[in-house]
Amino acid sequence: MKLKIHRFLSATNVEGPGKRACIWVQGCSRHCPGCAAPSTWDKNKGYEITVEELAQKILNGPEIEGVTFVGGEPFEQANALSKLGAILKKENLSIVTFTGYLLEELQESSNDDIKNLLEVTDILIDGPYIKEKKDLSRPWVGSSNQRYHFLTDRYKHIKDNLYKIKNQIEVRMDSKGKILINGMGDFESVKELFKV
């Protein structure tokens, strides 16, 4: 089974609680205005990798406490991500999943793949990005309508302390000299720093 990936980071400190791997899936039919990652929308772009190969890449990579699935839209690849999540959970890694859908919409679905992805998810962050509700005061999200759902007890210790976690960004340069930014913050200000 294969996943269509836009980007993979083996370790990051800004895409959920603790040090995590992060997978940006390729493909999203929602197209939220003002999305920070419109390059993840086209399902014909990105690259394919098998679930088993990606699991080994994660498990043989840096020491982490979990993996974050972001997009694109993870629930458009729920089958493969639920299988990957099940492998990772057996190794005691946590799963954070972002989605533009609401939890209630996902729970009402009769699609078993969607239910399976919810079952392996510790924290679900739901809701579309809404440009008019831009709000960077909470960690990992960009608009005030987005919600945190603690689907397991793994992170219950941070549930009432989210306000203490600040949004952050990471800036990297790849082997070709391309600057890559991830996390949540004021991306326009960061872009200004790199203008020549």
C-alpha cells in the first residue's frame, strides 16, 4: 500500500507535542482560502512511498515521541495512514492528525478507513483554516475555529495547559539551497527576512 507524500521531516519540534516526525500528505479537495500549504492540494504532484518503507524510515530515524499527519488532507488517504498509524502505535509512538473536516463529520462517515484513522489518533485537530478568523495565539493552529480533540489519554496532561504552549516555526535549508519553513507563525514576516 502506498501513500502520496508532499514532504516528510524525520524530526521537528513545532508540529505537535514534543519531538515528532511530520508527514505532509499530497492531495486536498478542500482548498481553504489563505491555506499555508496550497502546494499540497494537487493529488497528481508529490511522490509515492509504501507504508512499510515510510514506517521503517520513521522507526530508524531520530528518537521521537510521535508522528504528525498534516496536509493536504490526511483523511483523503485514511486507509494508508491508518495502517501506518497502527504500525507506529505498536512502537509506542503517538499520532496527531490535522484535518479540515469536523470531528462530527468524520464520526458520521460509514467509511471504515476514516474510523480506523480516528482510532489510531491521539490528538485530532479539526476544522478548516478560515482566513477571517486568523489566530496564532494557540499552538499548531492558524484560525480560532480549529479545535483540539484528545481522543486518547496520552496527552491529557496538556489539555488544560495548551495556552502555555507557544506557536513556533522552524527554518531549514535543503541540500539544493531551498529554504523550507514549517510550524505555525506569521509567515509573511518570515518571508520578508529572505527578500533580496
